[in-house]
Amino acid sequence: MSSTSPSKDRKSQNALHVVDKRSGRSYDIPIIHNAIRAKDLVAIKALNGSSASADQAERGLRVYDPGYQNTCVEESEISFMYDACEERGNYSLDELYAQNDFDEVAFLLIWGHLPCFEEKRHFRSELALAMRPPQRVLDVVSSYPRDAPAYTVWFAILAAWATSDPHHIPIAVGKVLSLGDSDHAKGEVARTMGAVAAAFALTYCHCHDRRIGTSQAEKSLIENVVLMMNLGSDQNDNSYAGVVRKLNKIAILYAEHGMSNSTSIFLHSASSLADPLTSFVAAAATMGGPLHVGAIDMAYKSFERIGTPDRVPEMMERVKAGKERLFGYGHRVYKTEDPRAKHYKAILEELSRDPNVRPNGLADVAREVDRMAKEDEYFLSRGLSVNADLYASLVIAAL
């Protein structure tokens, strides 16, 4: 940042020109990717001896932004989101959704390129081994009642897994781990991904009183989740293959979504040099909130309360009167339709034709909510469009 006298002409066009009326000084603050760096504002200081406090004169201007409402904390090298489009690496979301499986997309997000055959085989083998739960974790799961909320069981499994082996915890071994050690870091990536995936299977088996299955080295992560849930193993079985394919698509859609609430918490925790799985546990604590991943459950429960499409208009009036929140509509990033929503809608339509899926009528409720909101000036004027949760809640419940 450059500082100039009040009369000096502005030199940089790609900059924010600021005049501090306290001192009469002017500043050119570089604009990079439509953002300015908060540290550049430190140079803007009140004059010594003025009515400003010594702190304002010495430490410079600060940014006050409660709730991070207009603050960028990181520049992503993973994905780029704008309007109704997402790009991950050098690929669009639609490309990856159509042409790749979750293992390949995960590898791309972590290492920056799609894997070759041998890289993919090794990656799958590492994940499969990491998905085998320690006995301590199984003991923790068994202590919960079958009707405990699934999210709380999943969270407890992750916390138990993180503490099951102290050799992965820096303060337990008395030294910093992973930092500067790429091999150790790679192992921690597999451990964390495996634990998170296996925790889903363990939660399902516990809540449905099923025996947990065993992961297999040659299978994909999603296949192993389905195997551990004991939902089938025959690739020629249409129901098994269909579940695997749909879960693969769901995992791709949720694989990465910028600086979400849980992502920011993970980075905060990891910045203390905590191990990745413990950092994920911290992030997982936010996922049960109605304004984060919990919105999926909130959307589904709201459809259950509505019951039938003819009751949607009444609910929409309550929303417009500020008496109820409409889950599944509006997004912190998108002012047009969430690019993931069309894929969830397509999966839902496919499931509605599947003879193995018992219809419950809630899909018609969701469609009517979407139809009315798209035609109502209240939602249109506020830039509120369908997000992934509207149809994802029904897809996940059906599967």
C-alpha cells in the first residue's frame, strides 16, 4: 500500500483510494481478486497528539466484522464458486459428477490432480484399512441406546476414534506431528477420511441393530461404507449397485464447498497443530446446527409437518410473515439456483421410479414448495433460490 499527500493524483486504478479525514492523508490500497488485505489498513493511523487514543495512533485501523459477514479468510486453491457454477481444480462440478467417482474427486481435492490407476488403487487400499474401527470405538457405540439421534452417535464415534490411539496426538507424544513430514501427513489424511466414512456405517448399523461389516482393500470408499452397513455385496444386484452409485454422486456433491462453518472450524483447530482427526471432531460439532448440515434434517422434518402439497401455501404465508424459516431455500453464496440442486432433483426423480423405494408423498411437498417459491415475488426479489438441502433431504432419507 502506498501513502500519498492529499493533493497527489491517484496512480493505481486497481486500488481503493482512501482519504483519512482525521489526518488528511490519502492511501492507495491494492485490490486483489475484488478484496483488500486487512493488514494493509494498519498503515492508516490517527495523528499522534490528536483526540484519538494512543492505541489508534500506534496500531492503525482495524476491521470490525462480527460473524465474518464480509470477510475472506483464505484464498482457495481447490475450488471456485460463482453464481450458479462451481469449479474444482480445472474441472467443473458437472464434469466430475458425470465422469468420476468419489475416490477420484477426493484425490483431486487433496493432491491437486486426478489419480492414475496405481494411485487410485493405493489410495483405496489405504482408506479401506483406515475404515476398520478399533475395539474401543465399538465399545463406545454399544453404550448408546438404539434410538439416540444419529448425529450424536456419529459425533461420539469420531471423538472415540480420535482418542483411541494417542500416538496420533501431538501433546500425547510430546512433539509436533505432520508438519514438514509429508509421509505422516498422508497417513493422517487416510486415517481421518477412513474414520469419518466408517463412522457413518457404524451409526447406521447401531441405529438399525445390524452387525457391522468389514471393509475390503479393492473396494471404493463408498462401496466399503455400503458393505459395512451390510446392505449387500453383489455387484450384479441392481439395488446394491444403485445405492453405491447414488451415494457416490451424493459424496461428490458434498465433497467441497468453500469456507463453510465446519471448514473454518477445522482450519482454526488445525492451525494449533492439533491432529487432523481431532480437528475434524471440532468441525463435526458444528454440523448438527440447523444453519449448517442440520438444515438437511430440518428441511425433511418441515416436509413431514406440512404433510401434503395442498398445505404448502399456508406454510409459505407463515414464512413470508416471518413466523417460520424455509429450509432448502436461499444460500450464503448463491443468488441463483444452487448448482448441486439439479443433480439431487434428478436423483430424487430416479428414486421415485425405483420399485424398491417406498413412496411417502413428501417429494410432492418439496416440488410444490419449489414451484411456489420460484413464482413468488417475495423470494424472487430477495434472490432466494433452491439450495441442495431441499431435495437432498428426501434423497438421503429414501436411500
